[in-house]
Amino acid sequence: MKIETKRLNIRLAEISDASSIIHFYKRNHDHLSPWSPKQPNNFMDTEFWSERISKYKLEYSKQQSLKACLFTKSGELIGRCNFTNVERGSFQNCRLGYKLDHEYEGKGYMSEALDALIQVIFNEFKIHRIEANVIPSNTKSRKLLERLGFEEHGIAKSYLKIDGKWQDHVLTSLLSK
């Protein structure tokens, strides 16, 4: 899967991208940690990412997930978008998560990426509903989701353990048309 937008090249990670992924997380540790679950001890190891990338490619081939990397036209990894927990049958649902380099926030990059990736999920995966759940204080993500057409449904108390503590989340979803 490769998508080219005005400013981005979006694709599945290759094993050769492992060091770029590690560099992305190191560079953005302080920026991402308030919104992220605790990572395993070997999260910053090339071997960990090589195994993960192979797993992600297999999941994509079976339409079980879509875990994409966002690269600038010059080749810098600036973000990740993950459509996970694909459920089939009568539900046809998945969950969305995303991360963007702090230097690229507020410039429309994530909106550009998600506009393209949501089309893949709806048109190729034939998903009916995408869920995206966000910590209430994460106003940037809430505004992004609203711009993309996600509707808020309420608050789930103590929904996920993020940054070491159980946190409430605003539940949102976007339906295919």
C-alpha cells in the first residue's frame, strides 16, 4: 500500500525503516507520552521493530489492520496512522490511532494523511465504522476528528491506561457513506 498526497508519501513500513521509526519515537518522546500507553522495554530496539513491521505487513495482507507511516516528500518519517481491531461480521468496525511529530503539528499533515487513509479503509477494507477515542483534554485531536466528520458519542470512564494512569476518553466514530 502506497499513497501519495500533496505533501506526503504514505505507506506500510519496511524493515529498513526500523531505525527511522525509533528515531521518530525518541525525538517525540516528551510530546507523545501524555497520550500513549506504556511501551515494552525493548520498544527502542531495531529487532523489536523488525518483528513488528513483519507482523504489520501480514495483518495488512489479511485486512486485519492498516498501520501506515507518513513520510515527507524528502523522506523524513513524521507520523503514524493505525487502523486496528478490525471486526468483521455484522459490525465491520475498526479503531483509529495516530501520532505526529511535534514540529509538524497544526499544519494539516495529519488531516491530509487521514483523508487518504480513511478512503482505503472504507473502499478497500469495506469497513462501515471507524472509532477514534481521545482523552478529553486533547483538544487538537478532538478538533481534527471533528473536521474529518467524526461524531462524539459520550465519555467512557477509565477507558485506557495512558501515561501510566487510567483515563477517561471521548468516544467518536465516522460512518462510511
